[in-house]
Amino acid sequence: MEREKQKRPVIKKRAAYLCNVKLFLLVLVVLGHSMEQVGMKGNLLYRIIYLFHIPLFAFVSGLHLKTVKSCLRQAKTALLFYLLIQGGFALLDKSQTLAVPYWHLWYLLSLCWWSLLCGGCALLLENRSQYWRGILLAASIAVSLGCGLLPMGRELSLSRMVVFFPYVLLGMLCPVGLRDGPGRRMRWRLLAVSLLGVLPACIVLREVPYTFLYQAEGYRYYRMAPAEGMLLRLLCFAAAVSLGALVLASIPARRFPFTKLGGDTLPPYLLHVCFLPLLKALWPEAGIGGLVLFSLAVVCLLWELFRWARPPCAIMQEQAFTFPLTKP
């Protein structure tokens, strides 16, 4: 009986919660890109998705960058995938270069930068007081606000790397206990944080161009004064944190039949763009409900197609949790 119990794959609560979060975010990625294909850019749902899902991606990535060793391992993996895939695009299309990531590949390059920065922060925080954590977080926010004044764009994903780094650092500094799923008291605190961000979210959704939410260009690109651009970016921070807190408080920490789909998110993340032209050709007038079903179908299909590439019970393995990368 003991041997039979040991053979049964048991998904820990921590694994189930993180997999549910990653699966939800992955579906939002495919949904947002699908909305772009059918001409739904800029509507309210699209703006809400892009207001928080990339910051929450970055936060989840930061949860796994606690030590110098993990940071270096993640940096190597992200850079390898980026060079292979972006290099393939550069060979097939002369307009593509290694310096400017193709569409969704910017996250891989940014993840490499973030991992190196978090490794440096981990070294700096060794034997330091807790005040240094607040100092580093405040400094990262100040740098992200100020980088909009510089001619920093999509080259090497520098603008997004700097702007979204505070979310990564917030995940790195977050207590490890959150990875087990927030308890009842923590859920109420997250809900309280989400209520504080209602006003900033409303202002951002009404006043800010949806392309500003990409954080890929400086303030001058949108013809904004420096003070106006920094204020809007600061409001974006507040709104993204509040909506992210709402999502983290709402995601259940239990196992569902679909939880395993969040255990390996790399193939759907990288390859879902191959299905988007098919959506535009066959279903150009799809509604929100149809796009949600399409996004779920693409994620499920790619997960099934690449089952051979993952070990059995990979959902249980600690190294399989890094988003969007997984390390078999």
C-alpha cells in the first residue's frame, strides 16, 4: 500500500495555485493577441487586459528569482531561447534583427535582463537590513519613471525591461509563503489593495492611449510633457498592482482537471502566434465569447502536442514553475 501511494502523482497546493495563475495569464496573452487580429484593439476589455496581465507576468517571474543561482540559470535559458527563435526569424525575414525582438519575444529578452538584475539585487541584499528592500523597490520605480524621458524604445527591449522591472523586483522581494496560495487574511489584504486602485484604473482606462500600456516607447513618442508622462506611468503602476492583487486573491489554490495545463506554458506562449492568421482568415468577425473559446482551444492543443517534451508529473517539479519558461 505504501508503494502504491508513493507512485500516485500528488500535486501540491503550491503547484496547483501557481499553475492556475499561469494558465489564466497565458489565456489572456492569447486572447489579447487574438483581439488584435480581429480589429478589437483599444476596446475596454483589451485595455483592461494590457493594464495588468504583463505586470502580473513579471511579478510571477520574480517569485522564482530568489537566489543568484536561480537568476543565472533563468538568464541563460531565456537568452538561449531568444537567440534560437529570434535568430530563426532573422534568417527567414531580412527585416528582422536580433536587436529588435519579434512581437511577443520581447519577454524572453527582458526576462534575461531581469534575471541578471535580480541576481545583482540578491547579492546586494545579503546581510542587509530590511530597509534596503524598500530602497531598491523605490529606486526601481523612480528609474522606470525617468526612463521615459530618454530615447529608449524597442531596441533590446530596453524600455519594457526598465518599466516592468519593479514588478519583477516586487515578486522577488515577496515572501515565499505567497507561492502556497494566499491565506484568508492575505486574500482580504489583497482585496483591500485592489479597492485602492479603482480610481487610478479608471483614470488610466479613460485618459491613457492603449499603446501606452505596452510601455515600449518614451513620453515624447506620445507627445506628452515629462510631468504628464511620469504621472500617467505612476497611475499605471497603481492600477496594475491593484488589478494584479485582485487576480491573486481570486485564483483558487486547489487542483482542477485543467490545472496541469499551467505546468508547462512555454510551447503555447511561443507558438500560439502561428494560429492567429488562421483566426483572421476563417473567423474575422468573432465575438469575445468566440475569442475566449479560441484561446482556450489553442492553449489545450499546444499543450497536448508537446506532452512528449515534458517529463511525467512535471507539474510537481520545482524547476517547472518559472513563467513563461520551464526547465525539464
